[in-house]
Amino acid sequence: MAQTGVGNTSSIGRRKEAVARVRLVSGKGTVTVNGKPIHEYFSGPIFQKKYTRPIEITQTNDKYAFSVKVEGGGVISQLSAVVHGIARAIALADPAKRSDLKKAGLLTRDARVKERRKYGLAHKARAKKQSPKR
């Protein structure tokens, strides 16, 4: 569910169990996640390379400011949800950038989730009960 208004846009990014709600406003390129700067919430150079990707592809470094609320999942899933949400917000705010984001694969939701456990089996989704040999 996405909303657009004068000067601001909101969108949702998802990955596994993580959900990121992204608000985009015109600003100086700051990104905050759950009230912290993004480089504090996701520390490390590999994380930084991933979350700056949609901004670099669309060349919107100092055009927008993002405020993100993310919950659920682990760190990697939350990061992917944030990237997905930022890309969707940029695509809504500037439809001309949509094709660049689509080519980079940033608008596609990664549908892989944990497989459910089946009843009557062992403890995991695909594990079978061990049968005695004799």
C-alpha cells in the first residue's frame, strides 16, 4: 500500500518476515531507520553498499530524505526490506526512475520464505522420522 502526496511519498518493503515502512520527503539525503541514522542501524561497509544502491542508481543523493520504520525478521531481512521500500518510494515519487530500478531488480519482492513444518514428521519442514532397521 503506497500513498503519495505533495512533497512526500510512503511505501512498504518486505522480505521474509521483515516489513519496512518508508516515508520519502524532499530533503538532503538523510536516511533514518527506527530513529537512528542508517549507518548506525546497519553498520558495516557491505551493508552500506546495499542500502545506498537504489539512491546511487537513480542519482538522487541529495534530493530526498527517508524515514524508515522496520520490524520483524533478522538483520539481513530487515536490510533487504528497507532497500525494497526505498526503491518503491523513489519509483512512486519519480516515475521516470522506475525503469532503472526495475532493471536493477530492486522493485521485485523476494518471495522466498521459511517453509512451514508439516505435522506427523520430525522437527523440521522436510525431516522424516527415523525408522528402526531391525
